Amino acid sequence: MRARAHLVVACDPNGRTVVREVRSMAPLRLVPRRGPRDVALVHVVSAVTAPLGGDDLELRVTVEAGASVELRGVAATLALPGRHAGGSRALVDVELADGASLAYLPEPTVVTARACHESVFRARMGDGARLRAREVIVLGRSNERPGSLTTTLDVRRGGPVIKQTSRLGTHEVDASPAGLAGRRVFGAELLCWGEDPPGAVSADWWSLVPLARGGSLSTALADDAVTVDRALDAARSRHPGSAGRL
């Protein structure tokens, strides 16, 4: 299956953020909801089971100058094997104009047995743009060995902010201290939202690290997604630019 969806968010003449354009294609269904006056709230709803092996999914998001949008999932994504050989791919491609804001908060992605999935989040940010992007990965369902996942975070703001690729699902690597230390849930959150901490902050199984070109990256490990979400929330509370604002 090949699916493309597009979302455009802008400010109206009164300064209110509005959804200007929505193009959905199964399984990517975009559902705008009433949110605060200055933020557009849009849910990403999977219309059918996806991604399956062979699926190629693409969501493009354009946030025009001064507009603000919160893009949320409503249920976990299951990466599943298909009937034929070949992996699946999901791309989220974001353009943030000057002064625009995006909070991208999908539900966890579960990488099931025999799945082979590639996930890419790519963003280009204008001057004064703000971005919060969270990803939580669960390696396999209960008592299930996972398939494989390649996930890439690629963000630019005048130059590269971060370009990071992680490959998960190899037992020997995931079990090692250099990998996931045997934990089955991994979380990461990029915060390009005002002031960054002066140095790295960490606690048990989570860390918050400022990046060289601005922005901060938090990571967390645990045995369940709820604990990882709470750890990422704890890391965000230590970020001076975004704590208490999102």
C-alpha cells in the first residue's frame, strides 16, 4: 500500500490558528479537533491495520508563519510483516515557517515479530520556529521477540540540528550495555523550544542533553511504555525552555 497525506496549518486574519488544508488517504486519516484558540489540534487515526510489510506511508505537515499545531496519535502503531517479502516505511516530513510551532506526539510504535520497518521524522525549521517531537518504540508484544526497526531523526534550522539513526531489533545489540541494556522500550524526544539547559541532566534510565546547534534531546529506557513516557516527561520538566508549556 502506498499512502500520502498532507496537513497545512496557518493563522487567520484574527491571529487564530486554523487548519487550512487536510488531505487524508487510508490508512492515514487526519482528524482536526477543537483546541485552544492559539493551537490547532489534529489527531492521526489509522483507518486500517498498518504498516504492513511493503507499505509506504508519507505524511507532510506545513505550518505557516506564526501558526501552532499539536499532532497526536490515538492508538499504538503496530508494525507487522506482510504477505510478501519486503519492509515497510513511514515518513513524516515537516516544514515550519518563521515563528511556527509543532508538537508531534504519536502513540508508541510496536515492532512485532518478523516485521521490518523504517521510520523517518524530517523537519526544516525557520527562524524562531519551535518543535517538540516524541517517539516511543516497543520491541515486540508481550513474550514476543521483535522484528527490526530503523528510525531516523533529521532536523535542520539554518544548518543541521540533529541527524541520528538507530537500528533496533538485534538481540545481541539490544541486550548489551552499548545498546538498550536489555530494556524493551526506548523513547526519545527532541525539544527545540526556547532556552536549553546549560549541561546534561540525567536520572535513572533517562537523560536530557543540549545539542551543539541548539535544541535538546532526551532519551529513556524501560520495560514498559508508561514508564518511558513518565521518564520523558521528567526530562522535559528539567528543560528550561519548554517545562510547563506543552
